[in-house]
Amino acid sequence: MNSVPSSPRRGFTLVELLITITILVSLAVIVIPTVRLLTRDRKVRETARVVGSMFASAREQAAVDGLAGVEIVTNQNIPQYATTLYRLRSLPTFTGDTPGHVAAVTMVMPPPDSVT
């Protein structure tokens, strides 16, 4: 008799594929929100570092010659958000609470010899 040798099974069954896809989707549902939170927190920390650095730089310049400032410009599309910082040599006068307004802030620093 002529018997055909059985070949090893190749490929995946539909059930195996569905189980694999279900596991991958479940992992994605758990991991993606966590990654988004970490990314947002990193952006907030980086932005805070940049703003702090800008103010520190302006403070150092003001200590040298008494003239320096930072202008925070609001986003035209979303007025609650500021998207641009400018380091100023001298501050413009306050123009009121309107779009594009500017406020001057005076920082009083102790003399260098009184720093403890």
C-alpha cells in the first residue's frame, strides 16, 4: 500500500491567532495610558525647567545692570495658554488686561555681601 507520510503542521489556527491578538490588545490598553502620562509629566518638567532657567537668567542680568525681564506671550488660539517666552533687555510699560498684555515685575534682591 502506498501511504502518504504526514507532514508537520505549518501555520496557526484561527483560535491561536485570536488569542494572541486579544493578549496584545489587552497589553496595549494597559500600557498606552501609562506611557502618555509619563510623556506628559516629562513635558511639564521640561517646560518648568525652561521657564525657571529663563527667569534665573533674567535675574542674573538684572543683578548686573538692573535691566532685564521676561515676557510671556499667550497663544492667540487658546488665550489661557502661553506658548512663547522672550527675554527682554528692558520691560515695556503695562498696557492693561487685554490680549497681548504685558506686566512688569520688579524683583528686589539682597546685596551680594548680605547673602548667607
